Amino acid sequence: MSLRNRLFALVSGVVVLTVVLVTWAVSSSARQSFATVDAQRSAALVAQFRREFANQGEQVAMRVDRAAQSDAAARVAAGVASSRDFAPYVNEAAALAAAQELDVLDLVAPDGTIVSSAEWPARFGYQLPWAAKTAATRSGGFLQPIELPDETALALVAVRALPAGARALHVAGGRRLDRKFLQSLVLPPGMRVLLYENLQPEVSGRHLIAAEDDPPEAAPLEPLIARVIQDRREARDAIEWPDGPETVDALPLAGPDGPVLGVLLVGSSGRELAALVRRIRWSGVGFGAVAIAFGFLLSFLVSARVTRPVEQLAGAARAVADGDWDVQVDNVRTTGEIKVLADAFDTMTRQLVDHRDRLVQAERVAAWRELARRLAHELKNPLFPLRITIDNLRRARTLSPAEFDEVFDESLTTLQTGLGNLNTVIGRFSDFAKMPAPEFAQVSINELVEQSVALFRAQLAAPGHPPVTVRLELDPAVGTIRADGEQVRRVVQNLLLNAIDAMPEGGELRIATARVNGVVRIDVADTGQGLGEEERSRLFTPYYTTKQHGTGLGLAIVQSVVTDHRGKIWVDSEPGRGATFHIELPA
Amino acid sequence: VLDAARPHYGGTLRIETTDATAMRRVNALAYETLVAVDAAGGLRPALAASWQRDAAGSRWTFRLRRGVKLHDGATLQPSHVAAVLRAAHADWQVTSDADAIAIEPGRDAADLPWELADQANAIVIRPAAGASIGTGPFRVERVEAGLIALRAHEDYWDSRPFVDAIEVRTNRPPADQLSDLEAARADIVTMQPIDVRRVEQRQFRIEASRPIELFALVFEAQVATAASDSMRRTLAAAIDRGAIARVVLQGRAEAAAALLPQWVSGYAPIVLAMAGEPPSRATAAPPPAGRRTLALRVAPSDPAAQAVAQRIAVNARDAGFTITVQSPAGLGPRFDMRLLRVPMRGTTPAAALSDVMAGLGPRAVALAGRVAPPERGDPLETVLRTERALLERDVIVPIVHVPELYAVSPRVESWNGPAVLASGSWNLANAWLSAP
């Protein structure tokens, strides 16, 4: 990963982490604060509901008072006092209840017999014992189970007594705690009230009444309801609905005898809080995303600004490594250490170029010197016999014509040979100068090696030749490669010749081929005297030779051919332990 | 006081009724019978001034009133009467002379005068062209949807009616009728027993027939099986008929021990005794096995029936039943029993029981015991046996008998009896409207 990317990732990571932490901290803090406020609001709402409920009870008592003081009730009381025939009054309760907007109204004779019932007109003549029982003890509204034609329901009722002769007619009226009652309660937004009628032994959601048309699922509330009924104390639970949380305060509603007849569930929706927290969270996420994006951009710019000089330096270093020593980073716009580094780099490359130029110049001079030495050496040897021959001819002018002719013919032969040698020397130099470009074709390396070795077998087997053992280790997997067969053959033959020459006392010549990692390798090893370090370092320099009669161009040509084939050649050798030339050619 | 007692001529008497078949009452005003039921429930002369049976008991002679004018001004002849009765009863031998007709029904017909008092035997002359004509105090002037208009018969044999016309509005909802009466938009309206106190408190007069309607509980097939006998018997015994008659129906009904009211048959106590089970409440009875929850269907337009049904549900609860009262306006859920209100128009036990069986419907009768309705003129024993068979399995449970009730404006005054007779007929020939 590049420095820029690492720097970018680091800065971005820091930005993201910071944003996430800040967002989480803000969201968490906001939620706690809102939860505290919500709890306070719920408590206030429950208190407000208690007042509202008490107010409803007072209103019921007031309405029952009015019903009891009405002319109709007085007529019934008078009639009940004077006669046991209640039939004329059987429908009175309905009219009274309608007038006072009561859901429940019973006119009860002194003996507890229902004279008239608004909520269940057909129930006349039956007993309603609680009316007389509670009339003396309860002046305000209280909770009472009321029997209706199809069910038993809860009602907030009050009872008043009217004189009926020596005894009393009881007017028991109230409002059902039903959906209409719940809807009449004044509740602030976000709050709702549910009523559970505890009129059956088991807690069941069927007895849950809601003000809204669509009551909630009862199952989540049932444990809370059961707990309140059992403990007869208020309780609170946080209920998780699919559409959000709700804090539910459950209030036991006790009847006149003490048992819990109902449970009022005052729900304070946490949806607003949740929505607020959600809004904050999403705002945080939004701001965080923007901040992260901004952080990314900033970190990109910063990392780019910081790393651009470094990248330029790295590019320049790569160029230097690739041989372009003229590269400069003086256009880097930076300050501080990077600027110092860039200046130092430029100084270094300038010095390197200077050194290189000096070195090239020195090498060029050395090469010319070597070339001159070699030329002198190569030309000197053929010239010496020529000069001797010419001297001999000059001396032979004094000899007899026959002797002169004999000397002349010998001299002429010698001159021709010498000139031929000179021509050969010049031809070699010329060949090296005009080394042709390789012509690539599919070449079998093993076959080529075998043919080259075969050329030398006769020479090695000649009498008087030191004994040289040839060992071939050819890898069949080498196959063919694209190469100039003739040039590679020259390379192999040159190396074989050098190896044979390196073993004047005889030895072992090993030629091996192999295919390794996509290249074809050719090893030519001898067991001669080996090469010193100085020799190894100059071995491929043109016109350098360790032989008495070498031109110093053989290995230079070999290296040139290998290089033209995008190959590689090197030598492993130590003095006294032979030498091994390695060639690698692309397969 | 003298002004109040002195009849006024003129004016239009406005009547409203819930009954879609009010034409029956109207016809009684337009078409008279030979004999009529009087205010006390007995027989009185109508077109026949007198009647007698011969010694053999097979021939009745009815001497007709003289000078009776038809609505078209013609005089009613005994031949007209004989022709009408022959057309109605092909098996009768009806002959006529100058002032009488003779009838030989071909069977023992001791109650023939009662039979002739039935409106079905009214003398209706149907000319070849034009409307039917009769001899009644009013003639039908026009019949429209929801309205029947009558005009006074100027030449009525018992003197012209006091009012000039009568307008009868039919199919009026009960609440609307009482409102119209209170707002003086109507003079006579039908009413329900449950409205008695309201009507009385508003100083209207209540006039009633004898109990001529039956409230009966009829079980459906799924609970009319032998396996449900015990359940039906327990439920029937649990119903407090006395409280229904006395309180729900405000004392205007009679607890029913039999299908026919006592005043028609005279044998209700016998049926009671033969059933072997008092119709009193059986609150202490243990709940029977089988169905405990039942649905009771009541007509949605009948508030009295709904009140009775609610009381039945209360009583049934004491016996361990849960009854759901349903009164859907259209198709409703499946029900187990119906509370039917069955009118009885017949003037004889056989005819009345036939009416009841027709009102209960063939399905209920078939479930009760597949008995045939009594024939006209069947003796009382046959009627008793038929009724006994119908009630034997408690598939049909009589609850109460109720009268037809009318709330009458104080403007309506009458000589010669109330405006509504014991039979339910309208006695309007002698009614007048006091001056406003």
C-alpha cells in the first residue's frame, strides 16, 4: 500500500472514529435526557388522569343527584311507597338516564328489587343488592360491575336514596367504563388510556378496552395487568410495540369491597421520544456522513499534499535506479524536511551524474588504451615475422639467384601468411563491430548443445590432446525456444572452446541444460584453474583475455548475443576449482 | 258539557296504522255482514235484522233489514245476498225470498251466525264493470300507496255517519304515529302496549280489542329434535309470562296458556291441565343438557316483540340459558327460535286456530306435530285436540295474548260504543270530531 493510501486510510480512520464517537455520545446523552423528561411527563400525566378520573366520578354523582331530585323519580318513589305494582314505572329509568346522559340507571325498590333499569329494561323485578348496600356508605362515584344483557361491564356509579314511605327508593346510576368513557377523558397528545375489566378469573386481552377503534395487541400488556391485580399496586412497564416504545402506568381500580375490578393503563407513548432520538441519531449519522466525506476529502488532499513530494522523490529514485541519473526533483513544492530531502536528492543525482561522466570518460580512455594495446599486440605479432622476412630478403640479395629464389619463395610464403594473419585479426575486430541482429526461430537447445559438443569430440580425442571427459546433463523438458540458432551455437561453441582451453592438463567438461522458472538455462563447467575476482570482473570486457593468443572478443561476443536475446550470463569460479558459465535465455 | 255531548257532522277522521293489511278493517266499514260482533263480544244484527234455526238444526233463516241502500243508491235485495254467499260457499244451499234468505250448510252449523259475522262473509256486490259496492257506512273512494280514502255513505241504513270522510295511512312506523297523534296530525293511531304509559301521560284515550294476537316462541328444526325436548320444556317453563303481560306489556296482555285466548276458546285451563306442566317460572330447575346458548330472532319493526324477547332472555338466564336476541333488518345470522306475533281474525275457535296455524307457518306446524288445521265448523273438541297436539312437544310455546291497541285523540267522540270494538273492528259510523 502506498504512503499516500496509508496516510489517507489513517487520517480517514481517525476522522470516522471521531465522528462515530461524537455522534454516539450526543445521541446517548440526548436519549437519556429525553427519557428523564419523558418519565417526568408520564408522572404528570398520570396525576392529571387521576384528577380527570376523580372529576368524572364527581360528575356521575352530580348527575345521579339530579336524577334523584327529578319529578319522575319522585313520582316513582311515591308510587313504590303506595303500591307493589311497579309496572307503570318500568320505563322510567331509561328516560331519566337519557336526560342525565347516564349509561346506567336503576330505580331500586326498598327491598332491592329493580323497578326500572335503563341499561337492561327487561331485568325489572330482579334484585340489585349493591344499590342499597352502598347508598349509605358511598356518596361519591365508585366502581361497580354492572350486568348487561350480553355481558358484565364496569361502570363508575353513584347511589342516591329517595324517601319512599318509611323506607327508600334507590337511584343507582353511572357511566360505563367503555370506549366512549375513555374517549371522554381529556388527555394530552402522546398519551392514551386503556381499561382492563377484571371481571373474569383469567387475565385475557378480550377484556381490554381502548379509546381508539383499533385496540393494541393485549399480549404485551398482560404480565403488567396480572402483576397489578395480584399486588394491588401501581406498576409501570416499558412496552415495546412494533411502532415504538411506550411507557405504561397501570393503576388498580378497586371496587367498594376492595377487590381490583379493573386496571387502568395510562400509556405515554415513547414514539415521540423515539422519533426525536431517531431524528437526532439520523441527524448525527447525516452530519457524520458529511463529516466523514469531508474528512475523506481533507485526508485525501492532505495526504496528497504530504505525499506528492515523497512520491516525486520515490519516482526520481526509481528513475535513478533504472539508470536515469539526470532526474531532478527541484520542482517539488514543499518545505521543511521534505524540501531538504529533495535538495539532497538533487545534489546526490548531480554528483552521481558527475561521477558517472567521469567514470565513463575514464572507462572510455581505458578502453581506448586497451584497444590500442590489443591492436598493438595483435598487429605486432604478425608484423614481426614480416619484418624478419623483409630483413631476410634484404640480406638474401647477396646470395646466389638459386638461393635467393629459394629464400624469396619462403619469404613470400611467410609474407602471405603474415598478411593473412593480419587480415584475420582485422576481420575479427570487424566482426565484433558488426555483430548482426539475431533472427529468431524455434531452436532446440539440447540438439544445439549436442551438435556443438560433437564438433569438439574429434579434437578432444586426438592423440596427444590432454584427456578431457565430456559429461552431458540435458533436461528433456528444455524443448525449444525462440532464438537465433546460429548465434546461440556460437555462444555455446565459444564457451566450450574456453572450457577446453582452461584445462591444458585435462579434466572434466560438463554441459547441462534445464528449464527453470520460465527460462532455459545452459551451464558449461570445467575443472581448470579457475578465475580470480579481478578476472571475473573483467571477463566480459571486450579485448580482455587471459589467453596467450586470445583476442578478448569471445566472451564479449557471447555476452552481446545473450543480451540481444534478453538473457543473462554470469560465471561462478574460484581459483583452482574450475569455472562454470551460466546462461539463461527466455523460454 | 252539552256541546261536548252533541255530535258534530263533517270533518275528516285521520287514522294511522302500522298494519299493511288495514284494508281488512276498511272493508268492514264499507262491506257489512249479516251479523256482527258487538262491543261486548256478542252478536248483534247487521244486514240481517233477525235470524233463526229450524228445529232440525240444518237450516238457518236470516230476515234482512228492509230498505238498505247500496253505495250506488240501489236497494239491497235478498237475491243479492244469496248470490254473494253462494259464490263464497259452493257447498251451501242458499235460497232467498222477498225479505229473507235461507242457508243450509249441509252440516251441523250451530255457530253459523258467528261464521257469518266473519268479514270473509261480508256482502260485496261486484258489478260487471266498476268498483265493488257494499252497504257499509262508508264507501271506498280511492286506494293509493299508503293511503285509503273513504267517503260517508249518505244513504246508510243506520243514518249517515257524522264524519264526511276517513283517511287511513298504512305502514306508518309506531313512533311516527304517536308523534302525529301528539302533533294533531292524526286522530286515531295504533300503539304498542309498551307505549301505554306515554299515551296515558299525554291524556290520550286508549281503546283496545280483546286479545286477538298471540306472541309465541317457535323453535327451529335444529332444536326441535327429540334430544332437545328437555331443553325446550325447561326453557318454556322458565318464562315469566305474568311479568311479561303485567309489566312489559303494561297489563294490556294476558299470559297465554294456550294458542287461542280464553275468550275465544274457553278451554285454556284444559290445555294447561293436559300439558301437565304449570306455565310458571322454573327458576330452580337445573340447566338441561345440550344447547345452552340460543339465538332468538325478532321482527326488527316490532318494539313490543323485542321487549318481550329481552324479558324471555332474562328468564332463560335463570334457567341456565344464554339467549341472544337478534332483530336484523335483512338477512341475519342463524337463529334457533323466533318470537312470532300472530293475529287471529276468525270469530270461531276453529277459524281462529286456523289463523294461528297459518300465522305460525307450515314449517313450525310441521315441526310441532304435523297436524292439520281444523275445518270450518269443526267441534270444539277437535280444535282442542289439534291445539294440544301442537303444544305437546313445546316446539311452539305460547307466551301472551295481546289486543290491538289504539291511541285515540280526545277530539274523537262516539255514540254507541267505543271507536274500536272487541273484535278489533272500527266502529266509526257513530264517531265524530269535536270542534277544535
